[in-house]
Amino acid sequence: MSSDFAIIAQPDWNLRNVLRQHLDGADFRCLVTPMAAEAEDFAARVLARVVILDVELPGISGYETCVRIRHRPGYETVPILLLTGLDLPRRRAAARRAGADALLIKPFSMNDLMREIESRLPGGCRTAGSRPERAEPIAGFAEAPVQVWEPPPSLEWRFGEGSDLSHGKRLLEMLRPRIRR
């Protein structure tokens, strides 16, 4: 089964979203998570074309996750890229032992990442617009709507002159009962 899925396991929210945007632009259907166990679950449900794992995942390390995904049926030749913030020889050796195809050192450019992916995929990446406008839903997966929290308009915080919070007045009011004891 050939698919256009990309599994991304990255604990950093900002980098996770940047990776998703760039791979969406290359017409991958991204399955994104901050957790190693969830990445393994994704790999159990779909056969991805590429897997991107951070080395420092909560719970199980990216190396162990790479080994577990690599031993799944169908993932023997799927490119698995590991991301790390430290360029150490032992990290490179651990990535090779885990079966990773590449170890990218942060910060890296998205062009470098896409070059790594394209060089390892048979046929390269698809061009933008090559997948259908509306992809069929995948059983068990849902796209979460993006929600931006904004404080209610009734809360007004003023820190300037004349405010109850200026000059530490509020802090003193909170500490006064404890000081008198």
C-alpha cells in the first residue's frame, strides 16, 4: 500500500507546526504528535512515506521509537529522519544503530529537510496540487480545530499609575495576613 502520509513526532509545538506546514506543502498528509507512543500508534495504522522523530521525545526516546517503527512490516525501507539539538559522534552512532536514514542537527533549514526527504523517497516528493482537493477521512483520526485563547473582554489588567496592581499594592495585600502571624 503506497500512501502519502508523514508521521511527525516533535515535542516542540512551534517546530511541529513548521514541519507540518512544509510537508503539507509537499502534499503529505501529516500525522503529528508530541509523543513517541502516539507515533508508534500512527505507524501501526498507516504506512507512511516518511517518519520524522525528535531524539528527545517524552517517555520513550526517538532512538527507541525509530527501532520499533523500523521493525514494523512495510517500514523496512521507509525513510526515518531523527532530529537533535546536539551534534555529537555518539548521537550519530546511536541514530545509525537505531536504523535512522539521517540525523539532522537543529537548527536546520526546511530546504535541507526537504532535500533529505526527496533524496530518500523513490520518485521524490509530489508536487503541490497533485493530491485530490478533498482527501477521504481516515478511520480513527480527526483533525483538531485550531483554537486561540483570548482573555474575556471583561478582564482589564492595568499596571500603570492608579492601578490596584501598581507599586506592589496587591502583593502587599496578599502577604499582610501572613506577616502579622
